[in-house]
Amino acid sequence: MSKKRIGILTGGGDVPGLNSVIKSVVYRGHENDCEVIGIRRGWEGLTHVNLDDSASKQRYVLPLTRENTRTIDRTGGTFLHSSRTNPSKMKTLPEHLKGASFPTSEVTKGGQTSVVYDVSKQVLSNLDKLEIEYLIAIGGDDTLSYAATLDKLGFKVMAIPKTMDNDVQNTEYCIGFSTAITRATDAINRQRTTVGSHERIGVFRVFGRDAGFTALYTAYVTSIRCVIPEFKVNLDKLIELLVTDKRNNPSNYTLVVLSEGAEWEGYTVQEYGEPDAYGHRKKASVAESLSEEIKKRAKEETIVSDLTYDLRSGDPDFVDKLVASTFGTMALDAVLTGKSGLMSALVNGCYELVSIPDPKLGPRHVNLKSMYNTERYRPVYENKVGLPIFLNRA
């Protein structure tokens, strides 16, 4: 019987725990007579590789063994590297594909319309030439949206959710989330000494383009106020609350954490730069904008700290190592039993295999009624009996 040949890739932003997934798939795979092929640089590895060019193949294809993955779980990031490539919406074609015929469509973003290529047939062709029978895709809602496309095209694919935003549908937990909250908590608690020494208002910004889980859970464990994308706060009320908190604190300081996509009534986060392959542009710092408003309206001094990239750097914590390794072995188990089109997940606090989320659903959002106090701009702390460990349901 020929060995099963499994491909694995990581896409989008890196988070701690990715290497634990890769290692668990490789080790379990080799125990079950499987070959595991690493596709480097995310979906780019399947759109840009020229399998007739040895240098290109070396750049994008890496056979994975117990030897070359033995120590990778000891560090963060992704051993396979990553990219934000969307094979169904390529703005330009790699050199060796120029002149080939691919379906095109028009995409409008920010008032600008551009033509994009769908190179899915090339992705399928490369998978066939590599003799890959199954593909395990690790990523957030963007990366997994194309995994769903491959599944609809009939290719056998398994998905593993990762994002420090924790906003993938159908699961209560995504790899990287616990480490992000741990890092945010550590950074905020360290910076209390500086903010307190200067008697200021500390304003912290964390990732969370569409969902406020990272800011909300950071606020939950540090007992500070937060602003999330799901609810537009009243600016005057927010500033009044912060000033009151500051005056009621014997050390005469206070803190607030904001998601990058947070807004208040009458304010829209500004975007800049070219959109990525999934149409997302970089967001200007809402923390800086709030800081200016605090200075102008309350005549209070602030300290602004952008915690974004620091939260997804470095080694994973215990929770992310545990979940990542388990998600990886779950995906491998599914492959060995012939299942596909599924995603490793946590549902009601238990490990489950669920459907790969429908891209049309978009990211998962904070349930305002049960999780965010819209009067106090804080997390909801009551009524937690019976909830899963991460306090929300998929």
C-alpha cells in the first residue's frame, strides 16, 4: 500500500503555537506511514511554485521529517513561513504563468476597481503534481476561506483555526489567543508603574480588526475598561469614566484597552496603504486618536502603547501548546479515517471536528448581551456558571 501524502501550510499572520501543530502532524503522520510535505509561504507556495524549476521547488516545497521538525515547537512563529495570498483573487500572476488563461473578475475597494485572477486550477494542478492527497491548512478566517473554496472544488482539505483575534466561526478557541492575552496582561501590568508614576491615563491598542475578543479578555483579567469594534461608545462618557477612575485611584492613574477596529460615535478608524489579498488595509491607531481627544477634552496627559505585534511574537504558553498539538493530531486522525472538509475546534469546551466555516459568514463577533457591559464599557463578569472555559460559545 502506498503512503498517504499530506500537505500542510500556514497562512496569514503568525501566532505562537503554529510549530506545535506542524510537529504533531509530522510525528503522528510518520507513525502512521504518511509522508508530510510542507508548503512554504502559505497559499503563495501553491500559486507561485514552478515545479519544473528546482530553485522554485526548493523555495516553496519542504519535505517534513521527524529530524527537521524535532525542535520547532520550542519557538513561536511558523517554521514554514507565511503570506497573505488569496489564490482566487491574484492581482498579478507569477512570471511563469503570465500568458496563461485564468478566470478574471473585478474587485472594487476604496473606490478603486482592479482586475484579479482566480488561479485555483493551477493550485489543483500543483497539488496533483506533488501527489498530495490531503491538505491541512492552518490560518484565520481569510486563509480558511480559501480552504473552503478548495473543499468545494472537491479537494480533500482539513482546517485548523489560528488567530490571536479568536474570531473564526464554529469554534470557541483559535491558536494564539491565550498567548496574546498572557502577553497583553504582562505588558499592561508592567506599564502600570510608568503610567502611575506620571499620574496619567494609559491607552493600549491591541489587534482586533473586526472582533473585540483580544481587548475584551485583556480587560477582563486586568480589570480595566475596553472599547471593541462591536459597540460604538460615547466619547464624552468614556472620557468621563476614565477621568473618574483616575481620580478615584489612590495612585491617580487609569488604563483603557482598545481593539484596532474600535470606534466611537462620530468617529471612523482611518485606513491607509494598499489592501492585501483579502481586501484589508492597515488601520491608523485608534489609541492615538483617543489620546488626542482626552488631552483636548479633559486636559489630561496620556501614555499610548501599541501592543499589537508584540502579542503574537515569541514562544506559546501552555494553553496554546496544548490546543495546537491537539488540533494537529485531530486533523491527522481525520485524514487517516478519510474525512475532509472539516476543522479542528473547541465547542462547548470540548474538542470537536466541525465544518470549515462558510466565508460568507465573515468573522465571529463578541456577544454584547452576555460579554460586554455597554453602560460601563467593561466586560460582563456575572452569570458565568455553565459556560465553557473560554466564556463564550461557538
